[in-house]
Amino acid sequence: SGAGVIISQYYGSKDEGGVNQSVHTATALGVAGGFILMCAGLLLAPVLLRLMRVNGEVMGYALSYVRIYFLGMVPTALYNVGAGILRAIGDSRRPLYYLIAACGVNVVLDLLFVGVFRWGIEGAAVATVISQIGNMALTFRYLIRSRECYSVRPKEVRFHTRELNKMLRLGIPSGMQAVLYAVSNMIIQSGINSFGTDSVAALTVFEKLDGIFWMIMSAFGIAVTTFIGQNFGARKYLRIRKAVRVSLGMAFGTAAALCVLCLIFVEPFYHAFTSDSTVIAIGVESVRFLMPMYITYVCIEVISGAMRGAGDGLIPMIITAVGVCVVRVAWVLFAVPFWHELNVLLLSYPVSWSITSAVFLIYYKSGVWLKRCVRRSFGEEELKNLQI
């Protein structure tokens, strides 16, 4: 995330040297970061699964899957770095094509390893890791062969102090923002696990629908971050405001359309995954209760993405920490014990989204974030050209 913003800003300002150094620094960071995540995941998986109160019936399966999955963290991290480089220079098609190819490989290998070889959950995990390796290979094959300023030359992959500092200054808060979502979701999952196996199964299927929404919203966030990063680097500030308005309009429209489709087809969707009537009933009720409120999340993704594009990563992280993580923890600790119902637990999502969106809107409208980014990147004199 931090690398993508820095590269897009350099690319927008036509600083080819900055792009080149940032690309090689980001690649080195992907290798190092992936290795650290791999080791942390392998060591902490049992502890984290126990903290999430994973049912004893599935603990062995979960632990096997997670450990194999974490063995693929280096290629996963490198693919994300490579895709971030391409998106930063405005090429979002190639990462998509490579991802489609990797998904196809994943599906074929799932059928082979699980359906034919009977490797079970380990087979599914191995298929995922192999597909990620292929994904990374396709991405870096293009970057290494490219002759543009963003090409990757393996012998030049190393850390450049200035670029690394910029990436960490922006990337660590952005990464922590994502981690906070994950932590709060783990807390919610822990609460869901207390409602029994049927509820866990129903909401596991719900996550498949849920994942479509998050991928779409993430795409809007990535797009607005890249677009604003390039225009911020080129000092075209009026386009920043316009980009946010257009992105919000598209994201709200997409969220509403997806909500309608999910409500219409929720029952056939569940029947495709299970024949258990109890699981289906819980899942359908949960989708109908929660899905219409997903629209309250849109502002968070688009506005925080815009702020990251301009170089402001810290304040969005703080807003997210308080508005999402703290509110959800408080809800689980104080509301759910008094009203021990699944819908009460699920209500923590729209409540936290609504509060966080309101704070983001207020901060965005103030213009303080843009002034600070302009001052830090270009100096006091540039503030005279800033129109907000």
C-alpha cells in the first residue's frame, strides 16, 4: 500500500529515478515482509486459533490449512507488491489477468488434489499456495522484461533509505488499518463461535457473499488511491476532489445494486452450499438483516483511500482504530452479553461503520489532511496553489 502510493506520486511527477528506486525497494520489502509474516504465521497459528475459540471438531483442519497457507506468504507478498507497482502506473488489467489465471489454476488443483488424490484440507491449501506462486511468477515475468522506468532488475533489488522511509511512514499505518479490521473481525468471529456450529456454518457461507462486496469496495479504494497519488504528484488538486465525488457515487451505486442482488438470490445461493435447513435459515436471516446496511461502509474505503493517495496514512488509521476496532470490542463486551442474539452481534458492523464514516466525512471536508500533505511534500509556497 505504501509502495503503491509513493510510486504513483513519483510517476505522476515524471520522476523516473524515484520510480526506479521505489520499485526495487518495494520488491525487497515484499521478500522481507513475506518471510516475516510466514514465520509469524507458522508460530502463532495455534495461539490465534485458540483465541478465536475455534471449535475442537475443526481445530486440526484449521491448523493444517493455516500453516500450509502461511508457507506461501513470500509469493503472496510479492504478487501484491508487483500488482501494486502495476496499478501505481495505471495498469490494472495485467494484475486482473494474472489473478484470473491463478484462480483457474487454483480451481483445477483443488479438484485434482481434493477430488482425485483425496488430500483433504491439506490439498486445498497446497493448491492455493501453488496458484499464488504462479501469480507472482506471471507478474514479475512482465516487470523483469519491461524496459520502462518501473521495470524490476533482480540485481538491483535492495533497500533505498529515502524510499523505504516514505513507504514505511505511509505503509505501516495503512497496514495497521487493515490489521485492525482483521483483529476486530477475529473478535466478532469469537462471538459467532459461541452461538454453535450451525451459526458458524451459516456465516461461513455468508462470507462468500461478503467477500464479493469487500473485493469490489477494495477495488474502488485501490483505484482512488492510485488516481489521487498520480494527480497529487502532478499537483492537480482539483482533480482530487472530483475523483472522490465520482468514486463515492460509483461505490454507493455498486453497493446498492449488490445488496438488491444478494437479497433476491440469497436462498438459491445457500442451497448451492448446504442442504441443512437450520444452517440455511440462519444464513438467510443474517443476510437479510445485515446486507442492506453495508452501504454505511462505502465512505470509509473511498475517503481513506483518497487520503492515502495524498500521503496521509496515520489519521485514517487512528480513525479506523477508534471507530471500528474499539467500538466493536465494546459492543461485544457490553451489548452482546445482555442480548445474546446473533443479530445483536452482527449489528456491531453497521454501528461501527456508521460512526467511522461520519468521522471520515468530517475530516475530509475540513481539508486539513490535504493541506498537511501538500506542505510536507512540496513546502509552504505550494499551499498558495491549493484550492479546496
